[in-house]
Amino acid sequence: MQTALIILAAYLLGSVSFAIVVSRVLALPDPRSYGSKNPGATNVLRSGSRAAAVLTLIGDAAKGWLAVWLASRVAGTPGAAGLAAPLAGLAAFAGHLFPVFHRFRGGKGVATAAGVLLGFDPWLGLATIATWVVFVLFFRISSLAALAAALFAPAYAWWLFGLRPLLGVVSAIALLLVWRHRANIGRLVGGTEPRIR
């Protein structure tokens, strides 16, 4: 019963879209109405407000981290141990992708996934974020960097923790992240994916 309540609370926390909240507070257009129509930090940046994009990035990452941290405290186990924290991280990520507060139309989950991985273990999160940064610096394509980070994350989890339940959760997050980027993959293959300026 406790685990079910933790998962539900994490999902509801993940369902808070900071792209939409920040845009409303700062009187900016709804991020679902322009650019990629994706409620995430990269699309919010297209509004011309760097502050809004940074706040969105921090908020979406923080909710992922907070869901794992709260689950760890309630269950009494570290983020990478047991089942409560990993399942809470997956639930928060799913909440971001399919938010109940926004008609299940969510973002792609890159920032939230980073926050979740940091909650599981700082080294796991930092290694994945470093992978994203390296790909952005070399290729200047956010979606390519996100896909690379998603593919490397399960390898980092396996290297750090072996065949624990955490590896299955990280792999599920990675697969969902890749699936959410399927349109980007098509543009990458076609050479039409926009670069970061």
C-alpha cells in the first residue's frame, strides 16, 4: 500500500509541467502553441526568454529528483536501493510525459530524467548529463545529445550497480525517452533537425 501511494504521489508531482507554469507566471505564450509545441525547456527558449527556459529546466529536473528523494525518505532506503525510489522515479518521469493536469500531453522528459537519475545516484546522473553536454558541444543538436545520453544511461547504471531492479527502471526511462524523440529521429535521419545556436 505504501509503495502504491509513493508511486501515485510521484506521478502527480511529475505531472506538474514547469514549461506551462513558468510561461503563465511570466505572461509568455503557451509552449504548446509554437515551435515544436513541446512543453519543455528547449521549446520555451524559442519564446526568447532565457530566464523562462532556465526556470523550466530547473523545475522539471527538480521534480524528478524530489520524487526519488521523498520516496527514499519514506521507504527508508537509498535512491539506488530497493524498489520504492526507482519506481517513484519512473512514475515521476511518466507523469512528465503524460501529465494528468494537462490532458496527458507532456514533454519529452530530458530534464526530468536527469533529475531522476541524480536522485538515484549523483554519479549516475552526472555521467549521463556529461554525455549530453559532450554531444551538444560537438554536434549542437539537443535531440541527438538527449538520445545519446539515453542510450548511455543504462550502461552507466549497469556499471555502477549491476543487475539490480534499478537497471530495469533506467532502461525503461531510456526507451521511453527514445520513443518520445521518434519525430526528432526522423528529422535527424533526413538532416533537417535544427541545431542550437
